[in-house]
Amino acid sequence: MSNDLADEQPDRSLSGIEFLTGEDPSAGSFLLVVGIVTCVFIAAFQFTLPEPISTVLTSLVIVLAVISFLMGAILDALGYFDVPDGK
């Protein structure tokens, strides 16, 4: 009977980040979204703000993008993006 209970409960160790990656995660789509958001923020800062402020904010966006890319690499190394459809 305990085996039936274990089969019914899915592994929830990395499910807390499902709001970022969606129900069917893909490393490519995650990295593409991070890249697009980075480009949009850099363009917005460079075209709308004066020079010293735009440079500082652009640098912060690049640092956050690198952290996001590293998080994506860690999730890929943990096998989060390789989950089969049947889980």
C-alpha cells in the first residue's frame, strides 16, 4: 500500500520554479526569454536615460542576466529541463 502512495505523489523538489519555466520546461526557451528581456531593458535604459544613469542600470541588467544564465545552467545540470512528458 505504501508503494501506491509513493506512485501518486510526483517529485516536487524543483516544482517551485515552475512559474518561471512553465509546465513543460525547455532550456532553450528559458534562455531565450532571459536574453529578450535583457535586450529590452538595455534598449530602454540606453534610449531614455542620461549617460551616467543608463550605464549603471545597463551594467546591473547585464549582471542579472549572467546570474539568470547561470541559474539556467544549474537547472539544466540538475536535469530539470530533461523531464519527460509522463514525469
